Amino acid sequence: MKISADPVRDYLAAVEREASVLPADRRQELLADLAEHIEVARAERPDVAVGDVLMELGDPRTIAQTALAESGGGAAAWGAAGEPARRGKVHPLVPLLMITLSLPVAVLFSDAPAFQLLAFLLRVTGAVLLCTSVHWTAVRKTTGVLLAAVLPSAAIVTWNLSAGAGVGDAPAVLPNLVAFALMAGTSVWLWRARRV
Amino acid sequence: MEPGDSTKQARAAAQLRKGVLEYCVLALMRDRPRYGVELLQALEDSGALATSQGTVYPLLSRLRRDDLVTTTWQESTSGPPRRYYALTESGRAALEEFTRVWPGFRDAVDTFLTTPHPAHPSTGDPA
């Protein structure tokens, strides 16, 4: 580490670094305010060490974070400020289509294990994407996953294990249609209830 | 792991401060314009409202942008010129509004904190 000859410049540089996400004019204003403060404080209290003045000003990161919050009207404005969210940015149609289409995939290719696996993966991935999405409230996500994925899956498994097993394809049409209607209906409801 | 008691207290104080700090800053300018170091000194002296000084400047910047305060430069007999912050019409109105709602707010909180709350009335003892 280089020993600094100018702690004030180092301090302001640290604030500038931490405030790099601020718009340039806000950042310059903040730096000017702080520089002014340091100058006035030192003139008024010449016996106080400059290090103490800087310490009273506080941690550059905390100041930068406060400036960020104030510049957008609080943490809620993070999204509006153009900061990309790290997750849940998938289009709301994606999980809904994955869940709904998993059933026709499973039914139409019921003889092919690869497609059964694909259908299973579609449904699970769809449910995970639905749960991590920013487009619905937690209650709606839970309801959606229960109605569109868990309930139909449980019904189909139950059907396969009991009545439907060994009877042939024809009787399975009705429960499959019911399950599909449930998934599609829930998806339509979720689509309409999404947050834009 | 649970944070220590002092951390919890600090967090509660910080949450409270966040809500009221700007009105206290406006109140400091009610009778006369003040410059930055002076405002910070007053907050510091108050004890409970003392905060990392640098975080007040972003707040002052917002008050200026929202047209609640204006600033003017004034020469000083000692050292550099000072930037004085003064209330605007809307700043004064915001302060008056806060002054009006604060006692009710404070009393309501006090009531919750001090009044014993009995169990649900229907489960009380028959007289």
C-alpha cells in the first residue's frame, strides 16, 4: 500500500468509486457537497485532525448507498432506475406454456420414454420458473403451482396406479382432458393476474 | 445466528431516523437559514438523531431537488463561503403538515407501547 499524502482526495475518490452507479451529475454534486463540508469543518476547527473530520463524515460506501436511495426515492426505485434484476426476468408466458404443454407432450408420445422425461422436465422447470418469477405474488404462485402442476400430476399418477392401468388408452382421454383443462385454466388465470 | 441486542437497537433507531430525519432537518431551518456543518452539528448534539454525517448531504440534495429548500452562498469572516439552506414555501408547508400529524402519531405509538393489551374480550373471565 502506498502511503497517502492527501487523505481528503483519497476519501473523495473512494466515495466516487462507491457512487459509480449514480448519474454523473448527482455524483459530482455529492462530491462537491462533501468537499465543501470538509473545507468548512477544517476552517472552523483547525485543531481537529483531518482524519477525524473524515471519520465523522463516515463510510464512503454508506454515503454512496444513501445517495443512491435518495436519488430514486428509496429502494423501491431500484428497478425503475434501470438496474437489471438478477432473477425472475423470464417472460411470464414461459413457465405457463411449459407447464401447460407438458401434458400434451406426455399424452401424444405416451410410448416414448424420452418424451415422458421431457414432459416431466418441462413441468418441473415451469414450476420452478413460476416460483422465481417477479410477475406474481407468493400466494398466486403457490396456488398456480398446486393447481397447474401438483394436482394434475397427482391425479394422473393415481389414475395410472388404479383404474386406468391396463384398461387401454380410450378411458384415459377424459381424465387427461380434465387435467389439461385444469392446467390451461390455471395458466390463463395466472396470465391475467400477472404483474406487468 | 441472532444479531446482538446492540445491533437490533441500532437497526430500530436507524429505521426510525430514516422516517423523521428530513423533517428534523427542515425544522432546523424554520427560523433561519443554516449551512451544512451547522445542521450536522445540531443533529449531532441531539444524540438520537446523530448519524453518519456524510449521509445527510444526499438528503439535503433531495430536499433541494424536490424544491423544499433553496441554497445561497454567503461569505464568512472565517474560512470559505458557506452554502446556506433555507425553507421554500413548499418546504414550510411540508414541515407544518408533519408538525400537525406527528403528535397523533407519537401518542398512538406511546399507547401501543404502554397500554396492557388483555386477551381477546370474549375469552375473559365471566364476572
